[in-house]
Amino acid sequence: MKGLLPELRDHFDVHVPILPGHGGKAIPEAGYSFVAFADFVLSYMDEQSIEKADFFGYSLGGYLALILAGKAPDRVGRIITLGTKFDWNTLSASREVKMLDPDTMEQKIPIFTEFLEVLHHPVPWRTMVQETASFILRLGEKPDLSAAELKAINHNCLLFVGEKDNSAGVEATRTAAMCIQNSEFRVLNDTPHPIEKVDISILCGSIVKFLKK
């Protein structure tokens, strides 16, 4: 994400609000939820005197942007998602949380867990990972976006997915794009899920073109 911001700031007034439970902010008492995240973003917009904004969301951030479009349509302009998973169910959620075991993470990806510890201090990274796992399991049991809710979105949307993104999935993203009335769908060739693996110049160029047309 850091590589994308400088290029976008050459064209737009960019805001990157830090959601509750991230970047050192306390986890909400009720845990992570899209309701809490959406309310936070709307409050942030009010504080910054932002009446309406375009949204770019990576992974669950794209899911949140689409939820905001349904919750507060007049506050949302165009929406761009990248690597957003749409086919949530108990099975897909259980597969996702297998990668969110703190002990396994510390053993297999210690450099990443050290990064999480610094990024989310003073919130313990293990607590954050466990809450994320619980959040995903709840999402699998009751997805916040149904096909009907996607069809009700009238905003112009651009849905990106990597050709090798095994989390979001090309076909699932294509299906979601077909549900949204005014949407475009694009596959990034030879690209997996992590945003660090995305060709930033291609992504940024597409974002700028989409938002300015």
C-alpha cells in the first residue's frame, strides 16, 4: 500500500483512516465488525469535512467500501476493490483462519509477526490475530454482502483480482462484478493475493483513469 500512496497523491487528496483495532487503536469491545468499521469511516469523513469520497479498498477493505455504498450511498462516489473475497461461507472462512494461528505464524513467519507487533503496538499482535480469526468466522456464518445487496449498489465500481489470487478467486470476483449494475472487472496477470506482489504502476494507472473519466 505504501508504494501506491505517493503515486495517488500526485492526482488526488488521499486519506488513509486507521480502523479500530488496527495501528495501535484499541479493539472494539464487541470485536471487529463491518458495522463498527463503517460507522468509524463515516465519523472520520464528518471530522474531516468530507461530504463524499471515492474509495479504494484492498481485500476486506473493498468489502467495507461496498457495504458503505449500501449504508450511506450519498457519501460514496466511485469504488475500486482489489483482492476482495466475496464467496464467504463457513467452509471458505475456516480455510482462511487456518493461516491465522499465532503459534504457527510465529514459527513459520517470525519476521511478519515482528512487523505486526510493531505495527499494532500497544495492542498485542496475538490478540489482533485471534480477533481477526473470530471476525472471519462470523463473516463466514453470516456474510454482510449478499447477491441482492450487491445488485442494489448503483455506484460505478471497478473490481480487480489477481490471476493467481487463491483467496479472492477470479471467478468469485467475476460473479460479484456481474451482480453490481455499473461495474467493471479486471484480472491482473500473474498476480497473487498480497498487495506487495501487485504491479503498482499498472494498478495506479488504472485507478487514476477510472476515477477521472
